[in-house]
Amino acid sequence: MGELVQRRHPALVALVFAFAIFLAAVPFLFRYERSPYPEALTLYDRVCSAVASDDLRGVQASLSARSGVSGALEAAFLAAHLRCVDRRATRATLDPMNDAAGGRAFVLVLHPADGSRPIRFRVVEEHEALKWWPEAPR
């Protein structure tokens, strides 16, 4: 290796070395996938702020097409059953859903600090964005 490098111009050696580093890094560059976790937390905050300000259009804009909600009355019903907590005082996890047909779906689980039951906030990816896919209230 030393004999090959010694006979070549230093600029050519540097160029070949830089190209070799680039080729070694290419698999890592194209394996990047964005995480839905921060987007799911932002969606939860957006829905909760819309519920707090009685903004039904904001709630409807956040709903998934899978939810089957067609009117403002149904959106208001779903929004009334959503528990909103201060996210800074909770521990949150995002888990994939296995039963989602066609598309990526996740469950954002918020564990309140007061020990009450966890909040399950389902989200589904639609058109490169996450939307709220509410469960039917019990």
C-alpha cells in the first residue's frame, strides 16, 4: 500500500481516499427514516389545544379519514372524551399497531404522573403526516 501511495500525486491520493470514505458512508446515509414520535406528541398537543379552545375545525383537521367522523357533532363528541394532561409531567411511549390494515399506525401512550390510568392516543400516517384515529369511547 505504501508503494502505491508513494508513486501517486498527493492530490490524487486525497481524492481517492475521500471517495472511499463516501462509499463507506453511503449505506448509512440512505437508511435514514424519520421518527413519528415527536410528530405524534405535537399532534396530541395540537388536538388538546383545539379542545381547550373549543375549536372544532382544529379537531376535525386533525382527524384521520379512518375515523369515520363526518360532522362537527361527532368531532365534538370524540373531543369531549379525550383526556388531556400536561405532557411535561407525563412519560410517553410510541408503539406500532399490528392490526392496522394499509398504512403505518401507532399508539401514543401517556402515563400521567398522578398514577391515573394511561391515555391511549392512536395515530395513523396519511399523506406523509400523522392524523388522530380515535377509539370509540366506552
